[in-house]
Amino acid sequence: MRATTRLLQSCRVTFFTRENCGLCTNARKVLADVWEKRPFAFSEIDIVKPEHKSWRDKYDFDVPVIHISKASAPVEDPSLSSKAVKLMHRFTQDEVLSKMDGVESS
């Protein structure tokens, strides 16, 4: 990744997923396509892992889920998930970009 690309990452996308999830595979492709248009900071959380039990309790039947925040925002906190800017299940590039626009302008 180029240094100039890092400077343009004003959003962070946190991707909540699990193994062998067909919707998650599709969501990952959508995020890759969005990244080609507008790079963003990225983190992925596998909700099945024991250390992510609090996220599994929230999103067990909802993955894939993405939270979109400013890149400078604190790391995602399960207790604040109701306030997160998010998309769930199936989403398009346009929906992700629209949410990113909203986060960047807030």
C-alpha cells in the first residue's frame, strides 16, 4: 500500500464475519470493490473465536455486519454497537459508500 493511500483513509470498516459463510464471502468482495474506489482502514472480527464472544452474542445470526466509523475513532466496543453506523447481511458498494460519506461529514 502506498503512503499516500494511507492518508486518504478517513474511514474504518470493521467486518464481523465467521468461517464458511456465503454471505460473508459476498460482503468481502463488495468491501474489496469499495476499497478500490475509496481506501479505508480495515479490521476483521471472527465472531466464532472465544475472545469475541461478546460480538457473537450480538451478531450470531446477523453476519456479515460492518461498522463504519472515522479512522480516528476508538476501537469498536460491543456495549456501544447500537450507536454504530452499520450495514448487515446483504449490502452494495453504493450503500457502503453512502454510509462512508455520512461518517466523513459528521
